[in-house]
Amino acid sequence: MEVKEKAKIVVTVASLVAVTVLFVTEYRRRRSHRRKQIFPLSSCYLHSEMRPQFGFKRVLADNSYSEFKHLKLDDASSSSEKASNCHHPYESEITVLLENTQIEFGFLRGECSLEMSDSYVWVETESQLKELAEVLAKEKVFAVDTEQHSWRSFLGFTSLIQISTHEEDFLVDTIALHDAMSILRPVFSDPNICKVFHGADNDVLWLQRDFHIYVVNMFDTAKACEVLSKPQRSLAYLLEAVCGVATNKLLQREDWRQRPLSKEMVEYARTDAHYLLYIADALTAELKQLATEDSSSPDDKFHFLLEASRRSNMTCLQLYTKETEDFPGSAAASSIIYRHLNGHGDTSTISLNAEELVRKICAWRDLMARIHDESTRYVLPDQAVVALACKQPTTTEDIYGTIAHTDLATESSPSLNSSVQSPYPVICSHLDDIYQMILNKLAKLDDILPLVLKKCLGTNGTCPISVFNYSLLLNFKTKLSSHSAPKQNGHKNFKQFTRKASRELFVKKFSCKAPVYHNCRIYANDGRLLCYCDKRKLEWYLNRGLAKLVEEDPPAIMLLFEPKGRPEDEGNDFYIQTKRNICVGCGEGKHYLRYRIIPSCYRVHFPEHLKSHRSHDIVLLCVDCHEVAHAAAERYKKQIATEFGIPLFVRRVLDSKEAQGTSSLTEDESMVNSEDAGVSPLHLRSAAMALLRHGNRMPSSRREELLQIVKMYYGGRDISEDDLERALLIGLSPHERRRRERKQGVSLKHSAEVARLDKQENDENNDGEGPADSEKIMNVERSTVADDSGDGGTSEGDGATELNDAQCNGNTLHQQNSKLSLLGHGPHGKQIVEYLLREYGEDGVRDFCQRWRKVFVDAVHPRHLPGGWNVSHSGRRDFGEFSVYNPTKRLSTE
């Protein structure tokens, strides 16, 4: 009986196992079949989808990591062209317009009807484009607007250009004519033809990016609104206020690639350009009227008009650049981590894993967007990246479900008519990549991305090669290798790795933690723009009731008093230009540091009215450009030291209290009267520190050697422990001395004086622009200062001024509480400035500043300096009643 029951149990179990195996097998087969239907991994969706931009034969800005190359006109003939990155090809023509604005501002010829007819010219063939160029060449002025598409493109491209003359409206199909658009280049660069835009900051860059078309001679109606202090500056506002025309700005987000355009889109496109000439004419009339009412002299009647024209043409000087990153997708990953993951409040290990996965997915997304020429939002929205990183699904079905259920409502599509099913096509074609990244958590991006690129574009790749992505095969490996950790070559690679780690630490510690330029505006009480500034300056005026807020985004104020001067009166166009938060050298935007072109060791001793314009000579540089600029500055300091005969460092110091008694010393101690009197401040502090810490345990010979060094400072007399304590403070700045006292819990008699000098030093060095001078963070050569640093002395007639009672061959009688640090270049800078002021006056200081600017330009070759920046900048300035630099105000506050 028992045997039969056991047999039944065995049969039952075997049956269950068999059924289970069959069920699992069938389930896996169906799941695999469904997965293959949903995710056709062997083929890319681009094989079956035709994109308009894939018909372009040549693109000037591809999706690779190489820099954009601007047009360069050959000096011998304007028709000979080649690529360049250095200068604006029409800089000289635009500069002439800025310096001599002599434009006839007649935007309309005779009567103008505000009614827009139904007729317009659709330009879609090369012959039509040539005819349009001939028509525009005969005009004195024409209006321009552009429509862009960025949703289904990595960098975006111009889909339509609208051009209006007095007689006709032209719609140029830039998709069909992409490769022939250079035909319009001559008329856009002709300085005798005025081009009217509205808000052209992006338009001029897009025309450069797509067609190498550079705008020369422009009138921007948005700039005119700025000068007139209009309550709003949008084109929709002007159309309604000036022309009585309402427009639907939502049409701007339509898919402008579609052909033919809908009737509503055609009307919208025509409207943006058709009324611009009428609007420009109305605004210039207001500018002339304002000038007439405000001017006391007839010569100033066109002042406001010329100001609007000058600001417009400054926009023309902008140059298009590709955004650069240290590693693919790193900027997007940092933004997502900051905006989303930090908001979850999860500080556990899972959060750290999620951050790493975000970086991997963003790098992959960036590469996929470049390969397929899609926007990163189209490839995978930020919300989907966050969901994948937090949930970390372990199967392709779960990945699919996570993406599909991501709330895409906040991801606004640029087209009202187009919709994209989730997951997006790129994900469906390459879902296995994300699966492998989540599954293999230890895999490094340096290993993953080359494999993905090879699978997509290599031999038998799944994705088609196009003019947008073929360069990725050439420079992607270089892009990665320049940022990857070393794997071979032992000691050499270890040094490279430590250098990279040191660089990253430096960037994290010293780079600006927030945008430097807020581009807030300050207007005079007559509505003229005075300058761009940060929010703190606006708040300073508002809190004191000296201004009123006229705009909130971006903030702008109008002063309630008459300012002392105007930037244009002082020749300072630099201060009425917007500034970008990027490195002025290479365009790096991920990190940057403030760099003082004129070192603080000199500038701190300038007269107040010469150093108040400090923002002109403080620029943003990335770490690499900062290093180049700093090295050049250090070399030039040495050159200046040789030229003026004033040593960079104080070679020897002597206690001024003991110097008077040296005549009564013994023969051995009479050295203080010789040319080698005193001791190096660095050696003095080192010797005093060693004696205090280890004096009792030192060999007698070494102890005596160090005692002699300290005695040389005190004139050869015997020293006590208090003297050693005092010697530790020699050469330190007040801030360093005070910090040392606090650390030791000591309050010396001169502590109050040190605190006062510390505050005074900070007020003079810290100008509100950021970290102190670059020497404080970059100079690592101070430890090389020694007694035998050379003669380098100056005779009485060589221009070396007296410092702290006595100066000879770089030797100084040191007084306690001197606010100058003797370990740096402070005394050298003080003597240089005093000499320049004594011998050449303020003109000598201005020439000195220009020399430093030229050193900076020659070393860094900056390509992204703000408009109006000039080596010859004068810095001359008078101070108004409320200026913090007003000498009377400063004396009263003290």
C-alpha cells in the first residue's frame, strides 16, 4: 500500500514538473516573440523614416565634437573663402559702423498700408534665390525673420527665412535651398544695406551656423525698445501696439519642416517680417522725438537713435560656437541630478547608484542624439532618465514599462500637431543598450560608448551614416581619450591620472558655484541704459530708495537721480553689453574662474577712479586657459621687475626697532650695516618655527645655524622665545596673522590693529567680483625665494621708492602690522605704481594697464570676449553723489 502511494506521489510531482516546464517554455517563447515585435533591435528606425535634413549635401555644423569653423575672407579677394575660428570675418566693417554711425533711417518710402495682401513669393529654386539676391541688392533696407526646428535635430536648423521689402514678401525654403543659401551672403554682409530684425541675438548665430551668412548693418527693433524703455519688448506686443495686428505665437512651435505650410503658418511667417519696416519707422520716430525733448543741444538730437543702432550692430559681432563638455552628456546629467534626484531626499547608497546611472544614460543619450540627429529630449526625456535611474528595472519589458508610464506631460513638444508615442523610436531600436547599462553596473562609460558607436556606425552598423554623424567616427575616440583614466604605461599614466584628479579637485574648489553675470539692467532717469550688472547691485539701489523696479524678468531698475555720466560719454560701450557665462578663451561653459588681467599686487595701489572699472579687466576663464594666462602673467612680472629694477620679492627683512642700534654691536654683529643685512622672510619664519617646535631636540650645530638666521633679523642681538613667536608673524598678511593668533588662542597687543588692517586689506582687494587674485590660488613658486636670489638692486635714480622706512637691493626694514604681505608681490606692486604715478602721472598707469591687456590677449588668444572689450580701454571715471567710490563718501563712512 505504501509503495502504491509513493508511486502516485512521484507521478504527480513529475506531472507538475512537466507542466511547469512546458508553461515556462511557452511563456518565454511568447515573451521573446513579443519583444522582437516591439523592439526590432537589428534595424534602426531611420532606415524607414525620411528626414528633411538628410537631403543636405553639406552641413557646416555637424554633430561631432570638433569646433565650428567660421568663414574667413581672403585678404586678397573677398570671393576667396576658407574656414577660421579666430575672428569675425566682417569685424572691420562692423567696427566702422559702430564708430561712425551715418545711416539714413528712412525705413519706409512714402505712404504705407497696414493691410497685408494675399500675394507673396515662395522661393524654392536656385534661380529664384538668385533673383531674390538681385532684388535685395538694390534695396537700402529690408526686414528679416527666421523659423527654426530643434525637436528632431541635435543642433537645430533653419527651416524658413522670411524677407520683406517695401513692395513684396518673400518666404525662402531653406530646406530645399540649404546648399545654395550662400547666394544671399553678399547682401546680408553689405554694410550699405540695413537689415531689420526683432530680437536678433539668436538669428545671427543660426545664420552663421547653417549658411555662413553674417549680418552686417542691422537695426534691431528689440534694442530700440530697450532704449525707449518700453513696458514689453516682444514682437507680439509691438505688432498689437503699433500695427493693431494680433498674432498667435503658439504657431512658432509648429513643425516648420512640413511642406506645404498651412495657410495659418504662412500668414504667421509673413506677419513677423511684413510689419517690421513699419515698426522700425515708428520706433525711430519715437527715438528722434525723445532726443529732441531731452537734448539741450541740437547736436544731440539723434543720440537715442544712434544708441539703438549701436546696440543692434554690437549683436552682429557675435560668433556661433558649439557647446563644449568635458564628457558627453555631463552637463545634462549634472542638471538632472540637481533638479530631480536631490529633491527625493534619499541620501542612501541607492541614491549614489542612481546618480552614476543617470550619468551613464545621459552619456548614451547624448551619443544617440548625435548619431540619429535628434534632440536629447526626443531620444529620452529627463523624467524618463530619472525614472530609470531610481527604479533600475532588470528586464527589457520593465524598462519599456518604466519609460511608457513616465509622465510626459511636462515635456512640451514643439509641434502642436505632432505627437510621439512613448517609448520613443530611438529607445525601441536600441533598448538593449540601456538594459546592458543597468545590468552591468560596473561597466565604465569609456568602454560602453565606443562599443555603442561601433555597433551603430561601424562596419555592418545598424544606423545609416549621414553628413551629421560621419565625423563622430573620426574624433569620438579622441574625445574620450582626452578625459579617460589611464590604464597602461605605469608611472607616466599614474602622473597623468593624478594631474587629472588634481585638476578636477581644483575645478570643484575654485570654480564659480553660480552664474557670474546676471545681465540685470540699470537705466538712467531718462531711460538710457547705463550698464548691465548683477542682482546685488540692483538691490543696493532699491534698498536705499535710489531706484525703482521697471522689469522683473530679467530684473531692471531706473535710477531716481541724475547719474554723473553715461557709458557712451566715457567711450565705455563695454558696460552696456550682455555677457555670457563662458570662458572668454575657448568658450567652455561648464566651469569657469574669475581671472584678473591686471594683477591685484598692482591694481590695489591704483587711484580709486582708475580701479573702479574693474569688471572690464576681470574675465571668466576655464582652468586650462587660466593656467596659460597665469603663466604668461608671472613671466611678465619678472620682465617688469627687470625693466624697473624693482625685485618681485622682498629678499631680506630687518626689524626696524633694532636697526638704529646696530652701530654699537660687536664686529661679528656689524653685518647688519653691510649690503647683506637682514634675512629672507621665508627663511626667518621657517627657522623660528623649527626652533619653537624642535629646538631642544636639535643637534647643537643645527640649532646654532637657525639661531643665527633669526638673529640677523633682530640685528644680531640675543633672542628670546617671544622673539621667535614674533618672527613667525613676519611677512604674513594681517588676515594670516590674525588667523594664527586665533588658532593659538593668543591675543597680542596689536590684535586690534591687525583686525583693522585686515578689514582694510579685504576692502581694497576684494572688489565684489569673486575670489582674490590668481596668485593666491595658482602661484606655487613662492617657496623658491632664497637669500641668493640675485642682486637685482636699484640705485636711487632707478625709480625704486622708499618702502617701510628703508629699501635697498630688495632689503626692507620690517614694521609690525604692515598690511602688505612680504611673501608675495605686494611691495613690488606698490613701488611700481608709485613710480609710474610720480614719473608719468595717471597716463603712465593707463599705459601700464594696456600692456597687461596685451599680454593677456597674446597668451590666451580669446575668441569670446564681450562686445566692447578693448586693450585701449581708458578706465577714466568721475563719481556721482551716491557712488561707493566717491572720495567724500568713503571718508565719511570711515
